[in-house]
Amino acid sequence: MIKRRRVAVIGAGFMGSMHAGIFANMVGSELAAIVDPNRVLAEAVAAKAPGCKIYDSHQALLSTERDLDLVSICTPDNLHLAPAAAVAEAGISIFVEKPISSKVEDAKAIIAACEAANVKLGVGYLLRFDPRYAAAKELMISGRIGEPIHIYARRNSARTEGPKRYGGKLPLALHVTVHDVDMVLWMLEGQHPVSIYAQQTDRLLGSSGTQDSIAAIVRFSGGTVVNFESAWSLPSGARHMIDARMEVIGTDGSFEVQCGDSGLYFASNEGSREIDTQHWPLLNGRIDGDLARQLGGLIDWLDGAAMPIATGQEALRSLELTLAMMQSAESGEIVRLG
């Protein structure tokens, strides 16, 4: 008989609602509760999972639910610490949507709380479960490209995607670039960043509190140089929802990960666009793709399976590098790391 893990999701917004939907339909998990002060959002999510309870705070959740196996935290990044610390103290394993926090001190506090309580902590970098990036990681491990010389990582999307969804609540780099930062750190295991120079623009989206684009050059301790490029400013009519790419050149070979074309292009008299087949496509009424693979892997990880879930320490490294990138972009100066 398959053991069913009881899961609660904190946050019923864009990501939280998808987490909840996946856990509600996944073999091996049960969506026990959804937590959000917005009752309307919480009820809409709970309606899809019979028996799912609703709470307006993590305090109410933890005072009532005694046998949870996992809590997935999908609140805004600057609000991760309080629920994470409380859940850890209750002895429950935690999964936090990326980035682990918007502040280094909060990230360290989350990690410390989980270590003190001896509970598992995973962070949601779903590209680790994208078959293309996962296969590229295997090429790196196999040594077939030799020593990495240069990496180019791009992640651009239309102004109607992230900016429309998040407004000025989240900097571009912490929402978008951090995905590629995690990927690069994952690929370059054993190296660490030593210097960063970045520039950003806010001509289009500055009035809404975020950036149009950011570009950075990072040198790593092993001599590898990485170019990061992210933008939220492609025109609304752009064909690609997410124009993403990674190129790695090594001493013995190279590879390219191409994610711009989803493979499914739709056109009507009103307009045209690609339809997501990668991150969280809706298939047969259920969310599939990278996110579903990640959360399925998360349940296996709770049971002791080796899964590429990002650890708290890995997420801290990604946060530190991304914040250093933002610091350089804001100051116009090179930022040097130890």
C-alpha cells in the first residue's frame, strides 16, 4: 500500500494554487490544508480537493494539524521566514518556493531553524527537473565537454508575463535570473563566484517598481566566465512566452539548451502565442511538466530517494550571487566575493 504524505500549502496565489492542485491529484500525497488570509483564494483552491481544510494563518494551521508530513511555503519571498521557522519548530519538513528569501539573514535563519529541528528543507528550483537541463548536467558530470570555459544563460519574457503578475513586488533578478544562477552553480559544482559586474535598465518598467532587463558577467574560481541575461520587456506580441537558452563551451566540447520554442504554437484572428508545454502545462485537467515532476520528486525525497531538490545551502548561494549582481547593477561597480 502506498504511503500518503499529508501536505499543507501556505499561500493560495499563483504558485501556491498550482502546488495545491498537484498535491491534491498526486499518488502518494494528500492536500490536507491551504493557508491564506484571503478567504476567497483559499476557498477556490480547497474546492478542488475534497477534505482540504482552510486556515487564515500558519499559526492556526499548526495549532490544529498535528500529523503533517510537509508544508509547502508559497508566500511572497520577504514573508518566508516566519512560517518556515514555525513549521520547522513543529518538526515538519519544509519546501519553499524560490528564492529561499529576499534577504541573506532571513535565508540563514530559515536554514538554522531547520537544522535545529532536524527537519528537511528543500527549495523550488524547478529547472533541475527539466529534462533538458538535467541531461545537460549529466554531460557536465560525465566530463564530455572537458573543463567549462564559458557559459551564456538567457531568460527573457514578455512584459505581459512577470510584470503583469507581480507588478513591483519582486525585482527582475530575484524572480527570473535566480533560476539561471541556480543552474550555473549546479553545473559548476566545486567552483565559486569571485567577481560580478552587472548593468540594468528600467526605461519601460521602472515606474512599476521593477527592471526591464539585467545583464551580468561573473568570473568563477576555476576560471569559467558566465554571462547572464534576463528581461521582462519583450513586446506583448512576442512569439516566445519565455525565450530561454543556455550555452556551455568547454575544452573538449559544448552543448546548448534551447527552451524558447515550446513546440505548440496557436493562432487565431485575435492574436497568436506559444502554449506552455514545459513548466506547468494543464493536461487532462491536471498540472504537468517540470513543476509536477519536481513536487513528485519532493515526495520521493521525503522517503529518502536521491532527488536533485535544491538544499537550503544551495539556495543561499544562489541568493547571495543574485543579490551581488543586483548590487553591481545598482552601483555600476564590480562586486568582489571571497
